[in-house]
Amino acid sequence: MSFSLTLQDIKEARARIETYIVRTPIIKSYKLSERFGCEIYIKPEIFQPIGAFKVRGALSKALSVSAEERAHGLITTSSGNHAQGVAYAGRMLGVRAVIVMQPDGPVQKRENTEALGGEIMFAEGDYEVRWKKVLEIAAENGFVPIHAYDDPAVMAGQGTIGMEILEDLSDVDTVIVPIGGGGLISGVSTAVKGLDTSVRVVGAEPDATAVFQKSRANGRPTSIPVTHTIADGLQLSVPKENAFSVIEKNVDELITVRDETMKEAVRMIARDVKILAEPSSAICLGTLIENKLKVSPGEKVCMVITGGNWGLDKMAEIFAEK
């Protein structure tokens, strides 16, 4: 069966999750608008209960199965915001949430996950290796496995962001979304194009890990070496076919952004919007800072600020540079 994701899937996801999440506002930044010569709006998913958008997809998947299946518990692998999203889903639904993490993952995000009731298990290896471990544990215990991005129900949950943007800013011209695994932009672009095909959807990737841009150039999913980037939430070396197919269908432009530019964007958003966005979120503004995204006067541009869960010590380093 071929993969498909539809606007109806996203509408159904919203019906499942809307009582558990925050409908984040659309905020116009007059300072950024003046600076870049267009109308800039922010969709701050940092206002979600876990400080990031991942809670939408985690809840969508958890609520897409029967109560009997869910009662056995949820399981995933993640060292970041998805881990906290699944832990939060477990807490809200009153079921176990088991998170498989690598031992050297970010301490703060592990502690945040535990504070939400997540049960941590450690396993070595990259994401794909740990996902195989997740499936083994799920089979043994009846847990519901929740992939961070390659699951239709997860994508649909993230897509509710796109629905909200079009409902609250119906005359938006361009929507910019960060790309890591591709689950977020798959959902958002499906919602946006499903509601208004004229809206331009732009994906922002770290210059160091531009896996979907390379895949687009090759006409097929193409793996790249694992490369360090400050946007740790967007690191990916092996693209999935599902996300690739949706991105090729719905995403108009793919733009890469340098690490140094993301740091500048973090500082600019903090100064002009008064929001602490982690680099993986600030990458959207980076497309404008590097002048790679061409905009016209009066164009309405909405950027999804996906999360703000970086440690304050690491954020301080960025602000100390200038």
C-alpha cells in the first residue's frame, strides 16, 4: 500500500488532540518586518506544555489506537523534544511512556523527560539502531511504538500547525518550516496546500545536513554522512521515503542555512520578538538573513518557531559571542 497523508487525516488528528494542546497564536513582529521588507509573523510552538511542537504528533499517534492497546504503554526513541512529547502524552492519558535514549544524550532533556514521568532506557547506536530496539521491546510488552517523524498519525498531528496558520492568517503568502526528519513539514505542507495551493511552503535545512535538498537534486532519497550542526534537532543522514514523497509534492523551496547564521537568528529573535528560540527553530529566520528567501514588500511570511528547549548555558554562549 502506498503512503498517503491528507487534509482529512489532519482534521481527524486535530479532533483527537485539541483538548490536550495549546492553540498557539500568530504574532506579528513589526521590527523584523521593517528589517526584512515584508510582513513577518511567528507561530511560537514554544508555548506548548513541553516547550515544543512534538507533543502534537505524539498525542495524535497515542490517541489513534484503541484504549486497550494504549493501556499497555507507549515507547519511542529520542533524546530531545519528541521524548518529552511522548512522556507528556503518557502522563495526560494515564499510561506508561518508555523512552530509549543514547547514554550521552543531552542531560537537561533527559531530566525534563523524567520529570514528565517518562521511563528512560539506554541503548547505544544511531537512531535507526535504537528504533529497532524500540520495536523489539514493543513486541515483547505490547507497547505502542511512536516514531519521531515517519508515522502518518505523527505527521497528521504536526499538520494541525498548518491548519491553525491558515485559519488565523488566511491571507498568508509564505510559510517557512524547519526540516529534520521531515515529519513536521510533511504535515504542515499537506495542511497548507490542502487549504490553499497558492501559499508558498519553504523548508529550511542546516547547511551541514541538507539531506532533503540533496535528495531533491538526485530525484530520490539520498543518504549523507552524519555531520555536526548547532541545530541538533535537525540532524538527519538517512531520509525516509514517506517524508521525501510528501516534500516533493508540497514543498516549493528547500533552503539551507549556516550554523553561524542560526546563531545570529537566535539573537535577533530574542532581541526583536522576546522569544528564546533554539537554533533548530531560528533556522527559519536564517533563510531571510542569508537573503536566500526572496520576498516582496507586503508579502506575509509566517515562520514556525518549533521549540525552545535548549539549555540556558548553551544559549548564553550564543549571546556572549556578540
